[in-house]
Amino acid sequence: MRIYFMGICGTAMGNAALLARAAGHEVSGSDTAVYPPMSTVLAEAGIALHEGYDAVRLAKLAPDLVVIGNAMSRGNAEVEWLLDTRALAFTSLPALLADFVLKGRKNIVIAGTHGKTTTTALAAFLLRAMGRDPGFLIGGVPQDPPVGNHLGATGDPFVIEGDEYDSAFFDKRSKFIHYAPHIAVINNLEFDHADIFRDLADVQRTFLHLTRIVPRTGYVVINGDDLNIAALGTLAWTRVVRVGVGEKNDVRIVDFAESAKGVRFGLVWRGTPWTEVTWSQPGLFNARNAAMAATAVGLALLAPGAEPNPTGLALDALGKFRGVKRRQEILLSTPALTVIEDFGHHPTALAETLQSFRARYPGAKLTAVFEPRSNTARTKAMEAGFTRALALADEVYLGVVDRPEKLKPEERFDPEAVVQHLEAQGLTARTAASNPALLTLLTADTLPVSGPRVVAFFSNGSFDGIIGRYVTAARA
């Protein structure tokens, strides 16, 4: 089959295109931003890439199926031609995965507001460490496993990151509804994606729908400490395994400790010790990611009809797990200065990461540099939450709001107001009229270093390239 991907250079779309190519399909695609590293990986796989969207070109290519990414909307030249002519079949990315990749597999769907990418990578990594050949699709760039997508053996599980965001402009269901979970993992549940969901109850509704398609022979693995997940109810139609630090959980995280030397914690299954873990990943949130992944994988490998008990899974490999790029990724490490990049774009994620850095870098001045970029972060919806989270740093630099022209002034995140609130609490806080101007301020204030200092950049986008330029200046 000849399959054409619209928006092919996005992480999820690109990895799905690679899966389709690995399955033997002829693959091509278009995007407005065809650049490395994804463009390089796609081209090396024999996938033809086209710059921009062109209806005439698409008509000449005449693929058997067009996959429309969820970044596409009405007004796109190729979308409008497809709708006008109905000349070609089209579908969403989640529907394509359901039909061509996930059908007939034992699927582990990793969902939740935070930690999906890391937990998906962990589950795939643990399966491979056990000598299995899982399929997987990771919505980021993992270091372990060394690629973000793999078809794997049909007899082994398929691990997929289950996003609650909508599937396409013509299918407003959450992506994970398509993924036919045998095991659904819900790491946590908070209000996010204010452009899609009305409120927390709306988010809870879509997660409840996810649990309803888990078979009675499957499992829902949940964060047993999360009250927003508890509000979903007993989920009596399937089996539920709870993970967390509280005593009522089936899998408990115990004796967590973090220092400059790393992290240590234990896992206990229903009162019986399972394992002790020593690893390099920061924070209790990553320990929870590991416990969720280990539980899901341990359950997935059980023989049919076996009593639920994941402890047959050996977890020695966790000590070798290197994480995912842009998730607390250390870009520069010297005795005086550590520079870290993180994909954080929700107040809870920022707060937990900054608390972890406090423990890991005792005595260091903690500088947080935040870009309000996601569709929710650039609005006022979580401005108060971001203010509280950023107050955990010693000094704060705020980038400009992404795409401000698409929001009314009263709807936008207000960097100046956040700066004033933080300064009233005794913090040093600054913003600028542009991100390059912010880089000038940050460089002048922090270089040369009179350390120790940790500079943590938080953005789910490019931050206009200032992260790499700051690292270059620091090295110089």
C-alpha cells in the first residue's frame, strides 16, 4: 500500500511512518518544517519528503491512503482538496495504528497527564532486557531503547504512548481510544489541554472511556495516590492494580532517597519485597514511572489465567536506563554550572522537577527558564499554578508567549504579572520582549559562572534556539 502522511516530521507521525515503512508499505509525506533529525531518519528509511502542502502534487501522487495529522486543520490546501474531491481515502494517525499495527497484539497503553513518554520507553526497555521483542511507539526520542519505534514480534506486547489529545480535526476522540488496550496504565490525571477539554471532569470522562475498553482479562494499572484517578470509581469491569507510596497500594514505592549520588528506592508487592533500585533518573515522579512500567510489563508477561503478580519480572536493568532526550536531560555539567533541558509545560511537572533538582544539587543556585508555549501554558488557565511552581527556584526567566496573536490579551499568560508576583516573594525574576533578548539577559546575569548554579530550561518547543546558544556561550 502507498501511504502519505500529512505532518510527517512530527515525532509521532514520523515514528508511525517508519513503522509503516518497516511493515513493507511505500511511504511518503509532507510537512512545512522538513529538517533534521526526523527528516534525516525518514530519508534514510527510503521515505520521500515534500516541503509544504500542495493539492496538485498530492493528486499526482495518488496514494492509496492519506494519514492526516492532528496538527492539520481546515484551510490546509491538501485537506480542502481531499474534502472537495473525495478522490482519496483518508484517516487519522490513531486509526491507522489501530488498523495496521495494533490489531491482534497484546497492547500496553501508557496514559496520564505526565510521564507518558518516559514510562513508555521504560516498558519497552524492560521487555527488551527480558529478551523479548516488543513493538513500541514512543512520543519522544529515547536513549533506551535506542529508537522510538519498532514493530517487534507479533507474539510479544506492543507498548504505545496513549495521548488524551484529540485524534484529528474530524475525530475529536482522544487518541488512546483507538489503541485497544489489554493493559492501560494511568500515571496521573490533572486538567490540561484547555483547548480540548472544558474542565477536569471532562478530562476524567475520557480516561474513564479508556478504562471501559480494557477487557475483563486485562488490567488497569493506576496511580493509587491520585485522588483524581480514584474519582473514576472501582472500574469493576476489569482488574485494577494500584501503584504508589500509600499503604493501600498493591505495588508500593518505599524508602525513596535522592542525593547528589543518585536515587534509591524499593518496590513491595502486597507486603512482600520485590526489588531494590539504584539508578540515575531524578525524582520520585520517575521512580513512579519505573514502578508503573515494571508492573505493567510484569503483568503482560504472565501466562493466561495466572494470578496477578508482576514480581517475576527482574528489574536489574533499571540501573542502566538512560532516559529520554529533553526529559531532565543534562546538556552541560561542570563543577560550577549544570544546564538541563526539560519538556515540562505543566505546573505539576515543573514543581516536581525543581524539587528533585534541589535534592540532587544541594547548595546550588537554581535558575528556571520557562517558555509558555503549549496550547494551555500560553493561556491564563494555569498562570497561578506556574507562579507557584516557579517560586521553587531561586531565580526565574520567562520567555515570550508563543503565538500571542491567536489569543485575546485577557486570555494570555502574562509574564510581567508572574514576574511581579515572584519578586514580591523575594525571588529574582525577569522577562524580555523576545526570547533572543531573554538570552542576552540570562547570559549577562549568569556567565561567567560564580557557581555552583543549575540552569533548567522548560519548554515543549524550540524556545527559539536559545537553549543551544546558551550552552555554547557557557562552554566558551
